[in-house]
Amino acid sequence: MARILVSMPDDFLKSVDKLADSERRTRSELVREALRNYIRKTNSLNSQKAQQSAKILDELLD
């Protein structure tokens, strides 16, 4: 598994660690889940935008 280095403000990191501790997970698990959710959301939004663009194009071509 690859490792990365991420910089963040100390206060933010404290919040991340507090949440990870409360959920009994590692910091890495929490960050991976957050990124998976972000990717899923971004892919969904891009799909919706593509569908909207296709609909507009269809209406213009009719």
C-alpha cells in the first residue's frame, strides 16, 4: 500500500483524531473513507451534469 504525506492545520488534525478515536478507527481509515465518499459524490455530480448537457443538446437539435 502506498503512503502519502498530507499537511493540515493542527486544530483540524485534532478534530480528525478525536473523531477517529470516538469511532475506534485509525486516522488512515477515516481519511480513506472521506476520500471514497468525495470520489463517489464527484462521480455522481459529473454524471448528472453530463445527463443535463445531453438533454440540453437534444433539445437544441430537435
